[in-house]
Amino acid sequence: MAAGRTVTIPVFDFSGPMDAGETARLHRAAAGIGFFHATHPLFDGKRCSQAIQLARGFFDLPAAEKQALAIENSAHFRGYSEMRNARDWREQMHFGREEPAGAHRLSGPNLWPVSGEWRSEILRLIADFETAGRDILNGISSGLRLPPDQLLPQEEAPYVLLKLIHYLPPPDGQARSGVAPHVDFSWITLLLQDDAGGLSACTPEGQWQDIDPRPGSLIVNIGEILQFATSAGLRATPHRVMNRTRDRISLPFFLNPGLDRWIGPIPLAQRGTISAAPEPEHVHRVLPISAATPFHYGEAEWRRKGQGVWCRDCVSA
């Protein structure tokens, strides 16, 4: 898996309403490469750096303290895990909305480190990611000629997930897979990353190209659920991470529907179908690209997490 060339993705400012020209440009990016940079008042350069340092501080905790937070100790799939295999070479920590155990099996409290002010800092970060994500999703809705909040109504509590990820340096100094090619099962994913590089996306032409970090901005990619809801009008682009000579910190935030939500194709005034060259290798997906049958999001997410069926083609039910 050699590193690809670097692709330049567009930058959008979400500090206020977009004009028609910017909305159309955003739509082209979402339907084309499926990735873009986003600037937002909640995530200036200082805040982005602080979030990266917060994550690095977690991974610098003693191994025993991290292992005490193992995801196996949570009934709600929150917590710490470490993966060292051909597909994944990383350690990570899952945080979600802090709430009592609820009607759905994925609703519940987080596991918290005993040291530091982790709880307040992480919950503030999750809240700000949700605010920025709603603003970005509303911009995408405008490009689809949908009313604001149609994809994610204000009264709907989305299922959100923030991961702190530490991609480990390869032990032999040779670049290796940190996470294998996949698409995200989300409306959209917002990403903060350090300057190590390693993220690449498979372009519509079927070529892997690097997506470099841009200081003071988020990287946003279209998720598989949004591709499904738009009947493949918007592109959930396959992406991967290659671990190079040094470690890498990233913080992906997954903005999803509410756990009680049914998801079906949305009637659109403007509809197009993405086209793509054959993909150079297997891509992990939950849904077939041609899927059209409505599904219950909470049950689909439980199937992924509770039953471990995170890829429809390579994991049996």
C-alpha cells in the first residue's frame, strides 16, 4: 500500500449562512470527492491544537489506567481498545453522549479516566462537534434543496460518537495499514488530526490520494447513511490510514441519526447518481451501494456493534 499523491480538497467557511454560489460548490464537493475542509468558529487553530493535546494526554496515561477503561467493561460500547493486526494498528477510546442507561442498548454513560478533568473537557468537545456538525449538515441540506434541519431536526438527539485515536508507529519502520479501506456509517464525519499525515481517499477515478491536514480546520467526509438517503447522489468516499514512520493522533466525530429514527431515501428535486471506477481493493461497508429499503438506524447500529457485523461482505451475521 504505497502512499498516493496529494489531492487538494475545497475549503468552506461555516461561520454564517452560505450564499447560493458556495452552496452549489459545497454540493459539488459532496457529490464528487466526498471530502472537504470546514472552518467553524468553535474550532479555530488554538482549539484544534488543544483537542489534539487532550487526546495525546489520554494516550500518555499509564497502560493499566487505560486498560481499566476497556470497552469490554461497557454495556454501551464506550471505552478503550487496542488493535494490532494486518488491518488495524492503533489504540483508541470511544466517548458518546453522557446519559443514564436508556431504552436503547447503545444509550448510557461513558467510562472516565480517574485523573484530570476529562469529563468536562470531553463533553464540551462533543457538544461543540455536534453544533458544528449540525451547521455543516444544514449547509449540505441547502445544496440538496432541502429545508434546514430536515436531515437532522433540532428536536432529534443524534447518536454521536467521538473517538480519540492513536495510530501506532510501525515497529519495522515500514508503512502499514492503520485502518483498512472503509466508509463511515454516519450522516457525516468531522475529523481533527495532527500533522503526521497518513489519511488517504479513493477518488472517483479509483486512485488513492493523500488528504493532508489543514491547520485550524476540520476535515469532513460524507457518510454511508447520507449516501443511502440521497440514493447515491452524495458520495461516501472510501478512505484509509497508513501508519508511516511516526505516530498519529486523530479525533473523528461521527454525527448520526437518532437511535429511534427510520432512514429511507429522501425525495429530491435535484438528483444525480455517482459514478466511480472499480475500487483497487476491498472496502468495508454496512450497506450495498444500491440499497433502497428503509432501515431502523438504532437496530442497524446495534448489529454493527453488538453483533459485530461491521462489514456486509466480510463479516457474517
